[in-house]
Amino acid sequence: MTNLFFIGNGFDLSHCLKTSYQDFREYLLSNHPDIKMDVLIIPEGSMLPDGGIHYDEDKVYQCYFI
């Protein structure tokens, strides 16, 4: 079994880990170039055959920027 520990108070940043909100924003923009940062879109899901709901990733990620 693998353990994941969350340690606060800047431990991650003081150890030069790219875990800031700015790093996350840059990651999203570089990996999802279709994100429109100036338009608010509330993503609508589409029903899958198994009963689950699928959302367009770019539209979901776009919500982080508004």
C-alpha cells in the first residue's frame, strides 16, 4: 500500500516542488491550449451508456480561470 501525506505550511514550496496555484495554471494552459480564459462556461455533461456522465475536460478546466 502506498501512503500519500499532505504537509502544509510551505513544505512543498520550500523543497522546490511545483505545487503552487500558478504552476497548476501553467500546466493547464500548456496541456489544454483550447481553454478560453475570458469566457465563463458552465460545462454540461452528456449521459454515457453505462449511466455515468461525461464532461468536456477543456470546459471543466476553463472554470478554474474565471
